[in-house]
Amino acid sequence: MSREASMQIIKKIVIDVLLIGILLFGLYVTTAIWVPFKRGFFCGDESLMYPYRDDTVTTPMLKSYGLILPALAFLICEYVLLRKEDNYLQFFNWRIPAWLRGFYLVLVSFSAGVCFMELTTNITKNIIGRPRPHFFNLCKPSIDCSLPEFSRRYIEADEYTCLGENVEKISDVNLSFVSGHSTWAAFTMIYLALYLEKRVTYQGTRVLRHSLQYAAVMLSWFTALSRVSDYKHHWSDVLVGYLLGLVFAVVVWTWGTDILEVKKKHKQISQQDTSVPMQQMALPA
């Protein structure tokens, strides 16, 4: 039996790794191979005339808190909740404790959700090809917008080239919709808030859980708003991106996450049950 159980564990891990690998390959295709749609513009479009600014929340910062904070919360909560559970799994000569299994299940579900969300974001960006608010400042299109023939018509993508010197930044100047920062921040932090609602079961106070949830959601909201104030995205890009991340977080948590339930050896008595019925309290005549 132990060998059969061990093979089942190996099978699950292989399937999980294979799935994550396929999704990561999809991310590589959509970022390094797929050529995004190049949209044109109107010379008088004031929404594309904002200055270029550095990121308030950089991509390394975004990826770091979006991965480290949830993973740390998963590890701490699963260990605290399941460390005393005695339902070990036998994997050849090793015994896998319940808290480690619980951590693995949540982490895999979360990782798959991140990949699904990122893949959806990349596909949307490549298909839409919307110019960013700092398009003119960064691209410096090779046409003279002061000429009458360009003043009141749509400039097609094949009619201009970008003359800006920052080639690396120009490569994603047409990837404004949707906001990847907003989608990533919303998914990771709202998923974390939903996880904390289920797994932080400390009965002393609810303020701790709600404070952690509020901090996570506000961190994602701050990130989303910074994309507008940094002129990286139009407000509609941020709104749709945030809603997309929220939907993915709810769907993945509700239907795509397996968790180990804690065995309640002692059933908690509700407050209603502790009250003594009025007829029992009445003194005999």
C-alpha cells in the first residue's frame, strides 16, 4: 500500500509540474515570440501626450510582494493549523506531515492561478495594442503632426516609425490595455485576503484577520492607482485589469484550490446552546 500511495504522490507532482511548465511556456510565447498588434493614433489625441515617468511600484517590487507575501502566509497558516494533525502520508521511507501537504496544495493552486492570469493579460495586451499615455513622449513618431494632411485623420501603424532613443521602453509602448500591474496586484492580494478569511481562525479577535486583509487589498489598490498617476496606463486599462485580477482570484480560490480541513475533535458550542431555556429556569410551584 505504501508503494501505491507513493506512486500516487509522484503522479500528482508530475502532473502539477507539467501543467505549470505548459503555462510558463505559454507565457514565453506571448512575451518573446508573439508580435503585438501595432495600433495607430490621432495627432491631436491629448490622452497620449503625457510625460514619461519612472514606476512608483517597479516590476521587481510587484513580483516580490505578490509571490513572497502569499507564500509566507500559506506556510505559516498551514503549519499553525495542521502541525498537530496526525494523518501523515507515507512516501516510501518518509512521512509527509499534514501541514506540508496543505502548503503544497495551496501553493500549486495559487501558482497555476498566477500563470492563468498572466497568460490572459499577455494575450489581451498583444491583441488590443493600445498606446500608453506617454506614447508621444517616448515614441516620437516620424511624422509632422503640424502638417494639414495629418491634423484630422487616423495615422495608420505603417505610416510612422518611432524615433525615440529608448528602444527597450518603446517595445511595449503599445501594450497599455490591460494593466498588468493592476491584474497581478489584484489577483495575488485578493487571493491572499480570501485565504486569510478561511485559514486565520484565531478566536481572540477578528481585528487581526481583517487588518491583514485590508493591508493586502490596499497594497493592490495603491499599485493600481500608481499606474494612472505614473502615466503608464489609461484609467480604463487599470479598472479592467483590476477587475480581471479580482475575478481570477475569486474563481481560482472558490473552485480551483484544494485545502486540508482541520479535524475538529471537540465541537464548539454555540452561544445559543449555552443559554438555559426559560421554562427550565422557572422555580417549581
